Amino acid sequence: MSLFITNSLTGKKEKFKPITPNSVSIYFCGLTVSDLPHLGHARAWVHVDVMRRWLEYLGFSVTYVENFTDINEKIVARLGESDYGSSESEVATYFINKALEDMNSLGLKSAHVYPKASEHIPEIITIISSLIDSNHAYESNGSVYFDVSSFDNYGALSKPNLDEEFFSDASEEASEKRHPHDFALWKSGQVPPESISKYRDPNLPPITAPSGDVWDSPWGLGRPGWHIECSAMSMTHLSNTIDIHAGGQDLMFPHHENEKAQSEASTGENFANFWIHVRLLETQGEKMSSSLKNYFSVTNAISEFGSNSIKMFLISTSYHRHQAYSESALHEAVERWGRLERTYLRTTNASLGPHPHSITDETLRKSIESSIQNFQIALNDDFNTREALVAIFDVVNSLNQHFETHEEYDHFGLDLAIKTLDALARDVLGFSFDVVDSNESFPDTITSLIASREQERSKGNYDKADEMRKELELLGIIVEDTTKGSTYRRK
């Protein structure tokens, strides 16, 4: 069974073949760290995490690099705000740490390297110098620009209409260019106040002087352009040509288009064989964005709904389709995750201990085998997480049907189901199945069920509370109701 991926460069679904057999290189275009990560960022994180996990499941050795853009006027605009820091690097470090905390909370696999743009100035200068030497770039008043007309394949990735004006450059920068679509590789001096003001909180005192970190270069003190940073980081930590370059759809133009052009003009080699773009998470028809103030931070979302429910929500729509944010969809994801976790815990509990009267349920076993095949087909078809979840819930349905129709269980089938959910739902999709520990600490699903039962008892709804008691017992929790209250412990 081969893996097929939709390549943004061609617009076609293509059979994946790595540059080096059994090895895959992935560069994920990460955050510009000027604000807290939101669910739009998490959508890309989670989907690319599943892609990496699936490649590893298929037996590939994956090298995964995810950058942090820590040089940007949006970061400078946060200077002096709250406790973020008094320098560009301090503000960036604050938000990098917040992003890493959110990634960890979501249970994402760590990147092999998290490079920062500020740590790659020598490599950036080397690439820019090579572009000047090969007449793909030119210096102007201490800044350096890439000459778009010098690169024949410019526009191949995003296919922009170059007759339209895509840029809103400051007038002095526009006057330095040979062509309006040329883009900055190096910017002279610090960030001017007018470039900061559009990102600055209007309730804060304005920044009236040029600000931000600067570095020495052959063209004088200045700062790297946004696009050149990713080229340097990718080529430093991977190679001139990589297997997969991934990122959000909103980065395709101009960022990825410019990144591709400058990289290939510098090396004469293909920059990435596959370009993958995760479609946007939208709120009322607009992309979720820090600048639009319509976002739900990852920290708050996890606090309210839990990381597993957030993942359930995000992968319920495949990466190549736009996803709409809504409270109702998140609550549905909470219910679906609860159902999956309860079934997993019930199955785990039923599989414990001796099994003197185990039976054989061919329907259960065949259903699990079919679900495994369907899961593999789904993810090999352009990482179709939506259909992969359908396969996971087919296992859930088969298990619940088995429990409802049998007094004795097929323990071989239960063990097969546990191994399947561990391998596919946990290891590939990234869900975390909690277990009840010896200190009577319960997973969130059980804690929530206990809280709901106590609420029903307080209202005098004892029939409903009894139903919940039976459900808890199926999950391996012994319930004892006394005049002093209820106790809950595992079997």
C-alpha cells in the first residue's frame, strides 16, 4: 500500500517517494512568536504531527525541524508590554516558551531541532552573498532585495497574478526596489516606527524611535528579511533539497513562494519535493488570527476542553479542507473523545485477570481487522484523518456491541482491540489514554462521570445516578453509597 500526498507545487495527488530510502526530512514553517498560539496554529501543528507519526508507523526514519521566527516587527511592537520583555529577543523568548508549553500540553512529538532565526545570521548572510554574486539579488541603500525577474520559475508554487500589487511596502522601501514584487533579503538598520505602529496596541505608548535587534553584515547594520530566515534554517539543519516542506495555507504566498525562489536560485537545486499546506481554521468566514483578535488561545482551549478533545476536533476535518470553528463542534468533540476513552478503559478493565471462560467472537475480530485496513487506506490517501477516525470508531462500536451482547468475552479479541487502539489512536493520531493509578487518581472521563453522578444525586435523580453507577462499574470503578456520601475506588 503506497502513500499518496497532494503536492501544492503541482496541485496533484502524487505517490510519495523519499530522496533517501527509508528516511524522510520534514521542515515545518513554525510560528512568528509575537503572541500566544491559537487553535489555528494548533490545527497545523496537530495535522503535521499526525503526518510525521504516520510516516514513522510506515517504517521511515523521520528528521523533523520546526522553526521559530524570532525576528519580526510584530515582535518589536510588543516591547514594554506586560512582562514580555524589554528587548526583541526577550519578547520572542517569552512567546517561544509559551508555544513549547502548548505543544507539550497537546502531546505533540518534539521536533529534532527548533531553530531560531536569530541563531542563523551567518548562514543568512552567506546565502544573500551568493545571490548577489549570481545576480539574483542587489544591494540598495544598505538593504538587499531579491530580483524576482531573475528567477524564471517564480510563481510556480502559488501561481500569483503578478499584475496585482500584493505588497504594502513603506514608500522608502518601494523606492529602493527595481521591481515592485522584489522582496527584502536584508533590511538596513532597525525597524522604523511607522512599521511598528500598525502592530502596536493603540492603548500603549507609541514607539517613536527605530527599534529592534540589528546585526553587522557586508551591507552595514541591519536585519534579515522574513523569507530568507527559513531558507537558512532548513538548509542548515536538513539539506539543500528536502522531502516535505509543510505549513499553513496562508504562508503559500508570499512566504513559501519567496523561500522557494531564493533557495533554488542560491543552490541551483530543487528546494522541496513535496509542499504540504494545511487549510485554515475559520471563525465566521475569516481565518482565526491574532491580528483579527478572533482567536481562541491553545492554553484556554485545553483548559476548557482538554487536549484530547481539541485533537478530536481538529482532525475531524482533513488537513486539505477548511475547518470552521464553533463551540458546538468542540462540545461534540468532547463527547466523541469521552466515548472513545470510556470504551478503551472498559476494554482494558475487561481484559485484566484470569479468563477461564473466554469465548471466540469472529464478528469482533474481523471487524477490528477491517478497521485496521480502513485506517491504513485512509492515511495513505493524503493523510485523511477524517476517515481514519471513522475506522477508529468502528472499533469502538464493535467493542460496545460485543459487551452488550455477551456475558463472557473474547479476550483475544479484546487484546487485539487494545493493541489496535494503542497503535492507531494513540501512536498515530496522538491521543493519550489515561489509566487509573493506585492512588485513586482517575482520568478526566471518569472524574467527569463521577461529578455528573454526584450532581444527579444532589437533585434526587437516583435512577439516573444508578445508570451512571453501572457505567462506572463497567469502567472498573467500585461505587459505595453511604449516609455520609459516596466513595469511588478501582477494583
